[in-house]
Amino acid sequence: MSALVPAADAAIARIDKARTLLAEAKSMIEVKQVIDMAAAAEVYAKRQKLSDEAIGYAHSIKIDALTRLGEMLKAGPKHEGGRPAQKTGSVVEPVSSPPTLAELGIDKKVSMVAQQLANLPDDMRQAVAKREATISQARKQVSEKQRADDLARPTETVLPVGIHRGDFRELAHMIPDDSVELVFTDPPYDEDSVELYEAAAKEAARILKPGGSMIAYSGQRHLPAVLAGMSKHLRYWWTIAGVHEGGNQMLQKLGIRCGWKPLVWFVKGTRGDVQNVLLDVVRGDREKFAHAWQQSQAEAEYYIRELCSEGGTVVDFFLGGGTTAAACEATGRRCIGFEVDASAIENAAKRLAA
């Protein structure tokens, strides 16, 4: 143990010197010297098996110095490439230009890492300095946050919010591209309706913002065909289980007592808010007062609240009894719904009015 004390003192002395030099550094060459000193002190501390505090201290100085270098590189003229030349008479003379990275002793990898650190928000850079995250992890989180912010940015829709009678395939073209955060819908489950899932996914791929989601209820019987058709236009993300409350449905012809229903989840590009962790099993009451195929409003409210920002727009291509519209109203979201059945629209309107 006594042998470690001088080693620790030597390491701390090196790191303290690097910190002092960084505070006084005025040029990139001086900052690069600090980077090398801090990196060497970090390696020394690890080899001597010193405390995590000593290793972290050296690491934080190295990150601070790299960040300073990145800021200098961004603020100053470009340093890459060779020096151009100009001809004066018969003599070719070099043009005065900034020193190259090689002349400064800075390789391209150091330059790249330094500029990446300089571009990170303060909290992400601090996490890297504390060794709570790597640079790649920090950049990934910044990208995810940017996608989430883009997804939540308000947009105007040409088609008025509300219920529209007619086939979505004939009316949805009035919704602008990249304007919707979530498509939440419940198509029919029979074999003849499988093509509707693909048509809905194709339209969703156009109207969804990058990172937006489409969730569609599905039966199990034709699920492979549903997934195959939707995957032509959107990226498959997950299958959610909607568990039936109040008893299971007997499917005598198949010899199955069914206790759950798939909700297939697709995204445009990639999910824009992966830091928001969602449940993949939901339970809702059996509700059939507005439509024979009506789903639980609680299920709709959960995913609408989690996948669409307040004031954002949700689209339902098969509105039915108005569950999606009611869930949007309850959660402060806007809804554009399509329905071909006049009686279903009447029931949905009464439900919303009540």
C-alpha cells in the first residue's frame, strides 16, 4: 500500500500540472500538449491501479482539453491539406496559410473527436468527462433528442381536424407530407381486408413525420400477411399485446380461446423518442357501446399520450365508433378520422358530443 502513495502523488502532480497548463494555453499546440499529458497521466493511473477518482480526474482534464481544441478548430481557419503555391515570374513560391494539422502534431482522429466534443451540449460533455457515457453514446442521445424535438414540432394540416366521411384512400391526400406524429387505427381483420393494412401503411409513410409511429390493431389469423404488407412502406418496430378483460373469446373453428389481440407498431425511419420507455402489454375494459368492433379507450389514450405530443395530430383511417377521437379529446391531441359507415359516424359524433 505504501508504494501506491508515491505513485498516486506523482499522478496527481502530473494532472495538476496539465490543468494549470490548460488554463494558460493560448495556442492549439499548447492545448495538444495538455491532451498528451492528461492522456499519459490517465494511462499511468490505470497501470498503477490507482483510485477511480485519480483516473477520472485525468480523464476529465483530457476531455476538457479536447473540447478546447475542438472549439479552436471550429473558430479558426481550416488546417487540413497542403499549402497551395503561386507563381511569381519563373519562381513558384508557397502561399502563406495556416499550418496543417500534421504540422501541429494533431492527427485527424484527434481533430474529429475534439470537434465532436465541442459540438455536444454541456450536460452530454460532462457525462463523457465523468466517464458516465462515451462520445458515441452522447452523440446518439443528442441525435435522439433532435429526432424527438422534430417529431413534436407543431405543423398545420390542410384537412380540418374532425371526422370525415369517406375512404381514406380517396381523402387522405389532403393531409400534408411529414405532418402527423401518430397513426392509430383499427382496420377490419378478415382476409379481404389485409390489403387495407398495406394501403394504410403506404399513406402513413407519407404523412408521418420522420420518427413518427403507426399502431394498428390486428387479428392473429392473418398477422403474417399484415406484417409483410405494412413492412413494404414502414419499419416494423414491435408487436403489443392488448389483453382482453372480462373473459376470453372462443374461436371454435380454430380450437383456440383467445385472450389477447396484437397491436402492430411500425415507425417511419426509426423511432424518434426511444428514451420514452413504453409497455408492450396493455389491458382495457371491453367496450362495445358505440361500435361492434370498438376497442378500449384506455388503450388508445395510453399510446396517444406517449407517442404524440400535446396539441399534436393523430390520424385514424378507420374511426369506427370514435375511440381514437375520444382518446385524443381526453388527452389534448388533435384527431383526423376517416369512416365510410354513416351510422358509425353518427354514433361517434354523439359520443364526442356527450
